[in-house]
Amino acid sequence: MSRYSDDTLVLTLVRQSHAVLDELGLPRTFTIAEVHRSVERRRGRRIHLIAHPLPPDGPHGLWVMGETDDYVFYEQAAPPLRKLQIIGHEFGHIVFDDEGTPLSGRGRTLSACTRTVYDDMVEQRCEWFGSVMVQRIDHSAPLLLPHR
Ligand SMILES: [Zn+2]
């Protein structure tokens, strides 16, 4: 795939993102807490959102499946909207039910997202999902959830 996707593809991915957010039962605008709860309901597991320092050349977000709960790690130094977009990107992997790479040990890293794999179709779709999610977030509400 070329570095820049064509406009038809972008429009398709944007429409698909809106459709998935609608399917989750979300209103036109929502808070990060609301979309978080909706994705947890769809997934049937708790999803912990954890700010964590990540190496500059490494992934900017990670979705890890533990034994009972899921974990989404996002770069703690990212600006607030970028953090939301990273979380939205990982939510994209979760709601689109992407397959991950099995990891030895007790957990499974389902996605480790870097810009270098952005050209990959799955990554592009999740990047647009994150962007659409950020656009629909009510930015008068607190932007990030407290740790839990
Ligand atoms: Zn990704």
C-alpha cells in the first residue's frame, strides 16, 4: 500500500468509524468515560487505561489482554488530544476485534502500534477510528479518566 491512501478509502474508513460508534449506542458527542464504558460492554471485560512512558521509537499505544482484564497503555508524555487519539486507536482494535500476536507468558499483547506500521490497513483503520472518536468527544468534560 502506498504511504498515502486515496480519498475514497479515507472516506470509507471515516464512515465506518462513525457507524461503529453509533452501533455502540453512543450519542453524537460523548465523554471519554462514556466511550470507555461502551467499549468495555462490547468487549465484556474491564479495560484499564494506563499512562506509561514508552520509548520514542517504540509503540505509542499497546493493547494487552490479561487473564481477566484488558489493558490499554498510552504514551504519558503525549499531548492530551493525542493521548485520546492513541486510546481511540486501541479501542479501534478492540471493537474491530483484531487478532493479535500471542505473547509468551500469561498475557497476550494484542496490538503494539507504531507509526512505522501505519501503512498497514488495520493500523490506518484504527488511526481513523481514533481521530473520529476524538472529534466526537465532548471537550468540555474532563479529558482523561482517573487511574483505576
Ligand atoms: Zn494499532
